[in-house]
Amino acid sequence: MSGALEGIRVIEVGEGKALAHAGKLLRDMGAEVIKIEPPGGDAMRAYGPFPSDEPDPAHSGMFIYLNGGKRGTRLDVETAEGHEGLVSLLDGADVLLHSFQPAAAKRLGLAPEGLLERYPRLIVSALTPYGSTGPYAEWRGYAIQAHSGSTVARRIGDPEREPLTSPLDQAEIQHGAVHSAVATVLALVHRNRTGRGQFVDVGVMESVALAIAGNSTPMQIYADAQPAILPGKRRGRVFSGGPWGVFAARDGDLAVITLLDLQWRRFLEYLGDPEWGNDPRFAKVQGMALRGLSEEERYELHRHLQDSFRERTVADVWEFTQRARVSFHPVHTVGQVVESDHMQERAFFVSAPGPHPPLRVPGAPYRMSVTPWAPPGPPPALDDEPASGWTSAPATPPEPRVGAGSLPLEGVRVIDLGQVWAGPLLGRYLADYGTD
């Protein structure tokens, strides 16, 4: 079976984890991706982990994961010769994916207006820290700026300390790269309807801001009417007004959430029906959520819960909550995730060829029954023969539909059975792009 993007040809040129991961996501769905590195190799090759902890640009774990299965070439796109090599690839490309800010893109001859005039079916997809317009467009930026400028940092950390950014690579990987890849695919769908390419402009900071839009934005909008619901100071592990948070058990930590009164009462019975659980302030989850707890009440509830968890092991609590259908979960280490029975059953971790021994890397977080994802191949090597052309047959463009709508998903009909956050937000995304 072939991937959903089989026949789609992508040029990836630029720097950073966000760009490399966006290209990886397109490759995973079957696109042929040619990664253009500078003559000395991509800066990501300096990132570990490395075998035996010895730096080696050919064995960077980060580079192997982000670029497995891509083809590669090395060009100095600042020179006439390098630019000519890039143009030769553009003649057969469907997507140009880059990370250049507007002035650099213009200097390199990659401004979208000129490219789309010459290649009217091309998707020009720019992934930059702040997007290609606005007062920050030419600024350099990294994850720390994205988290700070989106208010995410304001909500994370010890209440008595400075704000923190989200850990690891969430800004680049989970936000910027994913939105860039999805927007690029939507542009390809639109091209199939209309025959026209377009410019796709994604800013990492805006993508991160969307992570808090479901909750904080309405709070700001309705602040004048309900000032009490505005988020106050950071709460650390106490992240809500109900029995939700992260608690230390005797031998580890548990993430706790109870959304229904039935779940809460079952859990209180497991704790021995403590007296504080019958306090009218804490007796019902829905009551706590609707009424809202004061700061003092919130910390009082969490002290009771913490005292109860310290008397029990993670395994005991989790065994009960699974049986009682209460949504708790142990806070796993990386090693526990890798060895998880669920992850193994789903074959989530896969072998990435290239180094010796091969790395185990995350696979795709989705399953498609007809157009499966493509497991990683070897990454581009510095001593490989540079890719000078395309190996895949071009995708056969459908005839543009007469009267095709202006939105890429117009005419698609969706039944939305989602609840709370993820499902309804996905339904809103689909509606934004034309679905009924």
C-alpha cells in the first residue's frame, strides 16, 4: 500500500527542528523529500545522542530521527551555483518548505510572489518563529520566545518562582511543525481542486498560543463580565479548582483527574470514605468546577489528597482506578514509556536504520488503514552522492473542478461526536477549512 502523499515532491531547505520535523511528517505520509544542507552539513548533526557519547555528525540521534528516509543534497544557496541547483529541483517540485524570514527569502529569490508567478502550482510553505508579516517577522526566535510570547510560560512553574517554558521541543515539534505540515497538506488539497498553488505562512509563536486559546482566550474576552475567572498566579502541581493534579505516592507519582461525581465518589470510597470527602465544599466534582474553589480551599483539598496518596503505592492506586474506570495514570519515565505494554502492542517505537546499532525512535501517532505511514529509512549521509533530481513519479494532478469552492475542504460532510476539548477543536478546524 502506498502513502497518502505518494508522488508529492518536497524540497526542504533551512534550519531548525521545526522545519526538519515538518518535512519528516510529509515524508512519513509518502512524499519524496529532498533535504538541502549547507556544504558543511546541517547544524542538527551536532545534536546528540551519539553512540558512546562521542560526537559524530554521521551518527547524531536527533538528525537520524528527524531526517530518516529523506534524500539529501548539499548546496550553498547564497551562491549563484547553489541557487541554480535549487532552481533545478524546483522545476519538478510540489512543495518548497523553508525557514527563511522575509528579507532572507527575498534575497535568495524565494519570495512567494516571484516563485508562484514562475511555478503557479507550487506550494511555498514558510515556517519561521513569528510568521512572515508583522513587527516581529524579521526577528530571530526560539522555543523560549514562543512560550513567553504566547503566555504559556506564565502558566508553568512553582508559584513562588519565575515562569518556566514547556519542556523539551514542544514549541517546534508539537506546535510549529505539526501546523506547518497540516497547512501544507490542506494547500495541496486545495491545489487538487483548483489547480493553483499558494503561500503557506506558519509562525511558531502563534502555533504555541493556540495551545492555550481554548481556555485563556475566553477568560480574557469575558474578563470584564467575570473577573473572578481570570487565571491567577501559577499553581505548580495544583493546576485547577478540583481534584486534579500530580501527586506523589509512596513509590512514584500519579496524574489525577476526576470529571464526574460518580468517579469522585468511587475514589473517596477507595480512600475509606474520609470525613473531608463529605465536606460540602469537596463532596461533588461538578460543584467544585461550577462554584470554583478559593485559593485556600484548593490547597486544603490537595493537602488531603496528598496525604492519602503517600500511604499507597502507584500500582495499588492504578489497579483500583482502572477497575473503577477513574482516569488516573502513573507519571512514567522515558524508560517505562519505551517498555510499556501498550506502546509495544501498538508497535509505536520502530528501528531507524543508519547507525550501528540502529536507534529505536518514535513512529507515527496515527494509523491509516489504506494509506499507512512510511517507516524511516536511512538519513542523508555526508558522503552520499548528492540528489540531483527526483526518483518518484510525479503525482497525477486531477482536473480542476469547475466551480470548486475557495476553501480546501468545501463539500466534505462531517459528523462530530467529540466532547470537551480535542474532538470539538478538531471539528472547528475542519469547519474553518470548509467542511459542513
